[in-house]
Amino acid sequence: MEKKEQFKYYSTQRPVDIGTYPKSPENPLIGLTNYDSRIPVEGGAFRAWGELTYGKPLTEKEAADYELRPARQNLDVRRLERQEAFRIHKETLKPHDGYLYKMEANPCTDGIENRFFLQAYESIGNGRAIPRDVLYVGTPEKCRELLGRLTDGTLTQGQVKELFKKEMEPRPIAEQLKQAEKLAGENRAQPAPKKDAPDKGDR
């Protein structure tokens, strides 16, 4: 009998309990495991409190709403990685200014914000290349955009590095204080309405 494909997801922020995972009649939960503590999973790529198993893949929204992360062994994840690797290979066949640029999965990711990185490779001929600087770490969409601009020459390595550096800089203290004051003003409790005092004439 053919084994049915299963799709595993990790609960990254809390132990698995009522209300902490998607429930759907079309895709019911078929298994769950809570760990004794929050432990490293996926080769130490991130930590999780437990895991859930479904018969079909969750949607991106379902996984995001409950802060679940798919296992790399999931069929849909493997297929996406193969497609991405093939697309990137096609885009990096021709060196630009002696360099190739590749978008790689980040093994140390802890969220969508740093799931991939861009790396420069120096072409040395005969189809060989030497790994050089990591230029940018970010979301799949942003890395894809920057990879395209590096490949077509509209951005240089230095410009991409500078962009990443700027994104990683903490906001100026004055800007943070201004934002905090704004939030405090919005959240400040309004004065309680005065209670109607009894009319002395009614006593």
C-alpha cells in the first residue's frame, strides 16, 4: 500500500495546545507532538516547541497566522527549492563583470525576514567560481529583486551591501522617541466622565 504524503510544521513560539494551530475539515490534523522544551530543529536552523502533521500543505496565511514553519522534507518545500535552484542556475550562467550572483537558502534563518541571502562568486573560468562576499540577507522577494538588478547591471555589489547595511542600522534615538511619544499620545486614557452628583434639592 502506497504511503500517503504527510506535511510537518513546527510550532516556533509556543507549545501545541487548543487554539494554537489551524483546524479545517478539508485538511484535518493527523498528528502532533510537544517537546519537553523549545529545542533546535531542522539541523539547528531554528527552535520549536512541538510539531504538527497534516495530510495536505497549509496555506502561507494559515502557517503565518499561527507562527508555524514547514519542515524542509515537505514535498511542497522540496519542489519550491528545486524550482528556485533551477531558476537561479539559469540566471547566473553568465558572469557579470567577472562575478556570478546566487540566491541561497539561509541555514540560520529564524523567519521570513532573513530566509535567503545573496552571495557573490568570482568566476575563474572552466565553469568554476570562488565564493566571495555575502551581499544581502532578506526575504525571498527582496533577494529575487536584487539578484535581478545585480545580474542586469543596474546595481553593483557595493550598492547592495550599502542597502543591507542601511536596513540593519537601528533608527536614530530621536526618531524612536518621537514614535514612542506618538504611541503614548494615542494610548493615553481619556478622562473618565463625571458621575452625576445627586441634586441637593432631592435630599
